[in-house]
Amino acid sequence: MLFRCFLQACLYIFFNYASYSNFNQSYNYSELDSLIQGYEVKGNLKKCLALAKVAYQKSNNEFEILDSTFAYYTDLLGVYYCLNGHFDSAQSYFLKAIEINKKTVGKNHSNYFSAVNNLAFAYEKMGKYYEAEPLLLEVLNLEANKLGKNHPDYAITLNNLAILYIHIGRNQDAESLVLEALAIEKNYYGDSSYEYAISLNNLCTIYFKSKKFEKAAQLYQKVIEIQRKNFGENHFYYANPLNNLAKVYFGMEKYEQTIGLYKESLDLYRRIYGANNPIYCNVVNNLALSHEKLGNLNQAKDLLLEAVEIIANSELKNHPRHAIYLNNLARINTKLGKSNIARQQISKALSITSGVTLNFNLNEHNIDYYTAIAFPSNQHILVFLKTLETMFDFLLYNKDTNSKKLQSYIAELSIHLLIRTKNSYRTEKDKLIVLTETHKWILKRFAMLNITNEKGLAFELAELNKSVLLLEATKSTKAYQISDLPEQLIRKEFKLHSMYDSLENKLYQYKSQYKKDSIRKIINEVNIQLNEFKNLLEEKYPKYVALKFQSNKISIPLIQNKLKKNEALLEYMVGDTLIYAFYIDKHRASITPLKVQQQQLKIQLDKLRTSISNTNLIKEYLDSTYYNFQESAYWCYQNLVAPIIRGTQDKTTLIIVADQELSQIPFEVFLAKKPSENTPVKNLNYLIKDYAISYHYSASLWLENQFNIDQLNKNSKMLAIAAQYNTNLQTNRKNTSLRINQQYTALPEAQNEVKELAKSFEGYFCFDSVTTTKQEFIKMASNYNIIHLAMHGVLDQDEPIFSGLAFSNTRNVIDPNLLHAYEISKLKLSAKLAVLSACDTGYGQFEQGNGMASLARAFMYAGVPALVVSMWQVDDLATSKIIQQFYENLSEGMNKAEALRHAKLTYINNAHGLQAHPLYWAPFVQIGQHNPIQVTKKTNWIFWFGGGLILIMIGIISYFLIINKFSKIK
């Protein structure tokens, strides 16, 4: 990812260049420009720098300081200082060029844009990420107004901002910027241009960071080929993607190929940049890591020593990259048994990234201090965390009496810093990357616990990474709606945070430790003011603080306080070699480590899911799939449930908080007893025969929902829609985001399902998609307490946000009647229950720290606390029967979990043969609040009127009979 704004300066020069022996001022500007262009095309950046110095001096002698020509060559000299690794010098020339351009041509000129853009690039290379961003945003805004958003210069700035965001972990923001730049450059230059290739290189980097290695490798090869054709094989535009492709192969564990590519790019970097350039030593570091993976530790050590020496003597000695090299070197020395050297290198790396001295002196008293360090950027935090990981592993190699305790503190500090980093990111994708890393540290912290004595802490740790983003959304919505904080205090809060951020930005501008310490003192003073302000809010506005400031407090006693006597909560946390299972009921709590390897769990759950959800396989190979089902369902009960619920016969409801692959299986199908060979499918001892089961994304969300139960909502009406599909349409969906090319099949039982509901319950009922479209649903949805949708669910496993509910089929390429998950999540619904009578509405991709990405979760984001959803393709007729019975049970006062359980048991008892198979009744699960909900049944006026009429007639007849009787007596 090399900077290219300076190429604007040379675009008008196309004629051939000549060789030269001496640089002197006898060249005119046209000749100098031609020579610079020629050596730049050759990749000889040193000679470019020498020529740029000549041009700068010449213009300095011939023109006034406030002259556009002098400003141009000042900027150009900064570019070549930057590309040669002299960033301090580059910064001073860029600042000078900015001031001259501001005074000569003004801020609305391309020369000013270029100089500011170049300064931002230098800051990015120096690790001054916070200083770079406002500069790039300023240029982007100016260029948009002056040049328009389709101009190639605008695309350059988009790319530079994207590169910055990649460095600080905002990959999703970066991706959208690069994609916009690619579209501009493809239209302007074509997709064989070097401009397009550089943007494509940036996109590859984002894919690499997201671990999409195959995709990244394919595109990097395309970039390499484009740049080979444009520049040959001796140019940095060719060397850079070559180095990046090697990184991808490293991620794919193709280390032999990696070493070959790194050696080739290393020779190119050495020729282009020189052996003392910090850019060159980055490739040295990468090559060292490949040798480490192949066990060549001494070769790796020598290469890293070279990289550390180069950067330590450069202008980047305080850059996070220096800490990365030291961290890698410490890891190698640890493996080589050189513990004292490794210890020193770890301490130095921590100091470079944090600005404070942190040796091996972590303890319970100073963790909060280190958590609150004013890091210059998120990049510094991430490198600091990497070094903490090296420190953790160092203690594994060099155990002493305090190692385990110190490892606990390292894990705790890492978790706190990761939570802090996650909270600083804006997009969900970037937060998910941090949550995955947090999970690793939580497992490490678990390994340090005495779970018998510390089960409360263990439970809090398990909850730290469960459905985090959904819980945040729930709390944010509540804070927005309920906040009682006066406007003046909101402004004061904003001002304090702005002051803190400004000081944090300035921190990295200063080189001297004295100035850094001075800034940190002011930061600490602002921190004190923030704490005082927080204390004021806690005293005067406790509701706002609880919703906005306090971390999510969860504990076993809090859960026990809200559980009913007949309920138990089971929560799982899956590790590589152990599954930690929590059991909590009203009076008892325990944690059980289950000795189940993650790979073993995956095999059993895959076998179970296939044997109960694959319709074609079950019907074609009934005997073998039935055997597989019995075997895996019994294994799951014996290994995942039985060790936890022994001695709890008085419980009738289980609340399940699953993890990873466990989220994709309904526990109801587990077999509590090993079946005999010929046991009929309806007679198996399913777990559902003993328990009603409700699922939740986290215990924290479950607890949150307990404070918001409103089962007596005045609006108890139902909105029920059944889609009607025109099977005669020939649709073509090849180009849709969902990658579908199929016709929706008709769902006649869905029509009947809603028609039957219309007979029994109050509400709005629609049997076709002509009168009720997606847009009509969106308008009406917030007015109903129960939402029932009977239609096709469309699952997109690659991009779960594009999964949807199909209100109809249509000829359009992009279906306007497909309600996507991302659209659902933005709705503001007041419903207390949503029943998604469709396929795969509860199934999706597991996201570490955020649960199952599914349509069900989208409805929870929209504010619906309880759902009934499916885990696979459902049978139309079986679904209709179960759902009808479910609502009848609800209307009789059963809670949601019990209502669904009894509906399933009724179905099983009435089913014959294969129809009793879990394929038909097991896909539907209840998620979220399981309390009772009011469902308004229709009054049968014909019955009451007819009954009343009969009573009246009986009364009249009785009257006349009595009168007649008295007449006879007289």
C-alpha cells in the first residue's frame, strides 16, 4: 500500500528520460521533472530524492518563498523524503508546503489538497493515526465540493483514509471507502491501470485482515500481474503486492511458498529503499516469522535483530512497529531459552506502545492503572496486547511460584483493554474481531481459576462475551428512551470527553519524555474531572448511569433471585478441550468442566443435525440416519446435560444459554435414555418429555428481560400474514445479494394456518401478498403485540444480514418484497412475541461474542423480547398443526415454553410413522422471554346468540306450561 498522491505532479510528463552523471542546477524544471519521472518508473527512489533536492533548491533560489512553483517542489521533496523513510524531514516540508499554498492559492486548490494529503500519509507512516484522520477528512470534503465525488483525486484520498482505518482496525469503514475508490478508478482509468491495482491491493489487505485468505490471494495475484505489465519486476509497485501475497500464504500456513516470496520481495526492497530503510525491515520481520514457523529459530532471531537495529536507529524508534519486532524477538529468545534477554525485550516493547514502564510487576492493585493508560491509538493497544500475550507465554516457559498469579493478572488486563478497544469501534464487523480475541483471553483466564471456589467470577467471565452487541443495543435504546439527564449536563459530558480525546491526540506529537509526561498529567486531571462528574451522575441521576455508564453487572445471586422454583438455567462456554457448564436454580449453583474436545463436539452435533434436518437423506436412508440420530442424541444427553442436572427432578423448565455449535441444535431432541434397537420414533425418551425448554443468547439478556415483563399489555392483538407465491413466474435471482436462482414453492398450509388463526383470535390477518406487502407490514408491525409470519425464510450463510422473509415472489432482480435481517433490526417494534413460521429463521452463522446471526436475532434488535423460530427447513403441514396448538395453549394461560412443549407433544402423540420424526416437530424453538402472554380470542357471537335464543325459547315455553298447569288446578 504505497502512497501515490505525488504522481499527480508528474502526470503531464510522458516523454523519455535521459541518464545523467551529476545533479546540478543547469537542468531546467522540465528536464528535472522528466528525470524524476524516469527514476520513479525505474523504482530508484534515492535518485528521485536527490533530484527533488536539486529542484527544491533551484526553485528556492529563483522564486519568492510565497510562490506556487516553490510550494510544488517543497511538497515533492517531502514526498521523496517520505518514500525513503525520512518521515520527520518529510513532515517539515509538507507543513511548509501547506502554509505556502494556503497563502498563495488558498485552501480550495489541488496543490493544497496534495500537500495536506501528503502530510496525512506521513503521519500515518509515523503512527500518528489520530493526527492523520482529520487532515484526510478535510481534504475529502474539499475535493468533494471542488472536484466532485467521481474525480480520481477524490479516489486517492478515499484510499488514503482507508489505509488509515485498516491500521486502526476499522476494516468495515475501510472496505466501503476502497470499494468506492475502485469504482471511480475503473471508470476513469480502466481495470488494468496501476491506480486501479493499488486500490485493489488495499481491498486485498482488508480481506487478509478478515482472514478471507483465498479471496485475498486471488486478488493479490491479479494486482501483481497488473503491476508487472505496468512497471516490470524491479519497481516498488510490484514488490509491495508480492510482499502482501506472502503474508496471505503465511496465514494459509504455506510457509515454504511464503519464504520464497519474501526473499524475492526482500531483494527488491533492498534495491529500492536500501538496507537501512524502516520499510525494508518490515519485510525482514515477515521473513523471520516464516522461519520461526518452520523451526529455523536462529535464522529468525538474526533477521529480527537486524530489523530491530534498523528501526531503533531510525525516526520510527517509538513506532508500534518497533514494539512488534521486539515482541517477535522476545518470543524467539523465549523458545531458545534466553529468558533474561526475552524479559528485557518484552518490557521495552510494552514501554514503547504504552509510554509507561511495565515490567513483570502486574498485581491486583495496579490493573486499573494500566487499563486507563492514555495510549496514542488503538494500534498501540493492539500491539501492547500482542506483547502481553508473549509475556503470558513466557511465563508458561519459565514457571516460578508467582507465574500463575501473574498470568491471571495479564489475562484480566487484556480483557479490560479489549473491552475498551471494542467500545471505541463504530461498526459491528470490527467489534466482532475484538470479541473473538476477547474470547481467547477469557478462556486463558478460566484456566487460572479454581472453579470450585470461584464459580461466581467464572460465571461473570462467561457472560462477558455472550451476545455483547445485542445487549449493548438493548441498553442504548433504553438509555435513549428513558434518559432524564438535563441538556446542560449532556453538553458538559461531551466537553469533558472532547478535552480528553484532544489531549490523547496530542500525546504522540511530542518526542521528549518530559512533554509526554506533562500531557499525561493533564490527562489524569481530566480523568479526575470525569470521575467526579460520574459520581455526580450516580448521585443525582442513577437511572441514566445504570443505563449508560455501568458495565453489565451479572451474578449468580441476581439470576437466582429471578428464577422460579421450577426453573433452572444452563449456560455453556465451549473451549478447545473443555466445555464449562453452569447450572443455576433458585437455591443451587454449580460449574462443571465437561471433558469434551471441541472437534469431538462438532462431529457429534453435525451428525445429529444431519440426521434430524436433512429431509432427502432421512427419507432415502431412514434406517442409517435413524441409528445415527439415536446414537448422537444419546451422546449429547450423556455428555452435555446429564452431568449437570442430576438430582434436579423437581425442575420442569430449562433455560438454555448455548455457545458456538451448541447454538445450532434444539436440546429437546436429546435422548435421556438409551433406546433399544426397535424403539418406534414416537416412543423415544426425548428431553422435551421431561422439560419445557427456552433459549436465550445470554443470561444477562435473560435477566434484562425479567425487568421488562409486561404480560398484561392492553394491546393483545395479533398481526398474522401468510405469503402467497405465484408459481407460474419465472424469476431469475442470480444477481441478488442472496445468490438465489430458484422459484419459491407454494405454501398452502401457511394460508390455512393464518385462516385458522383468524377464526379464533383478534387481530389483522392476511392470506396473500397483494394486500400486504413488506412495506405494509413495516407500517403496521409496531401496532400489534403478537407478530405471526407464515412464509418462506431465505438463509444467507455467507452474509447473514442478507437473510430474509419472502412476502412474495417477483420478477425483479432485487426482490422488493424480501424483508432482510438488516431491515428488521432497524425497526422499532412493540410486540412481545414474534412467531416466524418459516424455514431457517433461528439458524445462522455463529459470531463469537454475539451469538447466532439469524432472523430471530434481528427481531430481538428490533425490540421483540420473545420469539418462536425454526432451526431448519420446516414441513408445511406439521408446522401448521404445531403453531395452531401453540396459540391455543397460550390462550389457556400457559407460558410460551410450556405452550410450545405441549404443542409438540400433542403433535407427536397424534402422529403416525415417520411423521413423528424430529424432522417434523423439532425445528421450532422458543427464544427469549417465556412468560405467559395475553392472546385475545374472538367471541363466537353465533354461539352466544344461538344459545341465548334457545334459553329465551325455553323460558317462554316454561312460562306457558306453568300458566297452563295453574289453570287446570283452578
